[in-house]
Amino acid sequence: MRYALVALAVATLSVAACSKSEQSDAGDNAKAAAAKIGEATKEVATSPEMKAVGNDIKEGAAEAGAAAKDAFATAGAELKEGADKAGDKASEAAATADAKIDAAAADAKN
């Protein structure tokens, strides 16, 4: 905070020490510099290179989306296959349990 105040004080004293024409010239130079920066920013934003960067980003996002879609489709198919196998094993286990219960009941009658 102190450094900012000192810098502000130095800048204020520097401007105050200048003549009116020097202050006006400094203001005009600052405005011209800001205008040049604005123009350069517009040129960069509308340049073919920046448009190519934007297109590359869009293409990369599309490729990433397609890869994610494929991965989810594969995962979904594998999940379904695993669930089917688990269901088959559960059915087999139930049938085996039923057979064992029937056998135990038959043994109990004898």
C-alpha cells in the first residue's frame, strides 16, 4: 500500500512539475498509445491465425466429444454384458439351490 501511495505521489509531482504543453503532450501521447493498443488488439482478434486457433479449439472439442461418446458407448455395452452374465449366474445359483432343497426334502421324507 505504501509503495502505491509513493508511486502515485511521484507521478502527481512529475505531472505537476511539467508545463501545461508538456502535460497536454503527455495526455495526447497516452491517448495515441491507447488507440494503437486497441487497434492492435482488434487486428490480432480478427487475424487469420486467431481464427485458425479458434477452429483448432472447436475441432479438438468435437474430437474429444466423439471420443467420450465412444467411451461411454463401450462402457455401457460392457456394463450390460456384465449385468447379463451376473443375471445368468444368479439364475444358475437359484436353480442349484432349488435342486439342493428338493434333494434335502426328499431325503427328509425317507
